[in-house]
Amino acid sequence: MSDKTEVQNINTLGITTRVDTAKYNAMRDAMVRVMPHTAPGDTAKDIKAATLPHLPETLFPAGATAGWWQKCVQLDLEAKGIITRSATKPLRFFLT
């Protein structure tokens, strides 16, 4: 059985989901590495493109499922107050 990490969702506070720890940590570390610290931040599309080179090929072969994991980590980090979304169109995110 693989290790699991509980994640939150800014859109459904109080409900947690358990996800694969290795993939969660890899995506989180890549996102924190590439995201700006100031508003307005980067779009989800920009963040995904920037994280891909930092993801282990063994966990994300050819970037497979990276978009899903990016959204999962983004919603969790928002719920925990680690990243903030700017009120822009399209949405932009930055580290707090």
C-alpha cells in the first residue's frame, strides 16, 4: 500500500481527500519552486508549463496527469493559505 496524504479543497472546506504522497510532494515542490511571490502571479497554464521540467519522469511520464495533480495541489495550498489567487481573468496564483 502506498503512502497517502490528506488534502483539502478551498472550494469544499472541512472535507479532505487522501492522495498519493509521492506525487503530491513532487508537484508541490515543483510548484513552490516556480511560482512567484508577488501578485498578480502566474496563470495555471503558465505554472503547469514551468513545473513540467521539475517533475520526476518516474512519477509523471511525459507529463502524464500533471494537470490533475497541479489542480489538486493548488486547491490544497489555497485552503492552507500557502498560495493566493488573484481576482483576475484568467485566474492567477502566487505564494503568500
